[in-house]
Amino acid sequence: MRKNHVYLKLTTHQKFGGSVSVEEISRFVDDGGNLLVTGGSNLGHAVRELALQHGFEFDESDTMVIDHNSYDTHLDDGHHTTIVASKRQLLNAQLLVGDTASMKPVLFKGIAMIAHKSNLLRLEVLRATSTAYSYNPTTAVDEVCYSRFLHTIPLSFSNFE
């Protein structure tokens, strides 16, 4: 029996369990399978390598998307990492995100991710504003922070049918 969809919920794993490998998962996707991967801000080597194989890259461990202009004042812990995203930041695709005309703002808290422009299968579902950046929220910024994750894509799909 062939599976068409795989969902991986990963965090700090350095490798996948059993006989599952990055190569095996990549082969599954190359053969037309759909893959959904979720994780936290401390991603292990396995999920980072898998993301790179498919044209995505996560920022460093312990970093989060920070926006001092667009954060939720009630839910945020003071680090400005509970981001309030407007409907203008969402992909205009009703099938994936619903009817944005009547949608309230979306909350996001997590690690930054970019999709390489060469990834023709990418769908940038949610984009950060130009005031957002990625950094460790518990570390003081004592240097100029030129983040290549300035325009983050916290949610993306690849090879989604």
C-alpha cells in the first residue's frame, strides 16, 4: 500500500527513527508524495537537512521572529515574539487560508524560515512585515543585526497537491 501523505512532527531530533532517512523522505516527495513538517524553535539536524533538500532553510536554534511594531500586547511575554499578522501578509488563496476578506489577524510565534527562490513548488503562505527580524529574544542585540531572514516565511508548502 502506497502512502500519499506524510506528517512529521519534529523538534530536536538529530536523526529520524528506524529506517527513515532524509534520502528516503526526499525520494517519497520526488515520487509525488506530500510532506508536512512541523517543529519548534530548536530544530535538530535531521529536519534542517530535510528542509535544505527541499529548498527551505530555518534560522539558528533559539531564535524567533521578532517584531516590535506588530505583536500581541495581551499574549506576548515581553519579547515581541507573538506576532500579529494581517490578512495582507497571507497568501491570497482561499483554498489554503480561507476567505481573507472577513478574516481577523493571525497570530504567529516561532522560528523564521526562508524558501529559496529556486524552489518552484513553494507557496509563501505567511510573510513577515519589513519591521520583523529573527534573533534570540533573550539575548541583547549588541551588534548590527543584518538578518537574511528579514522577510520570513513562517509557513510554507512544497509539492502540495
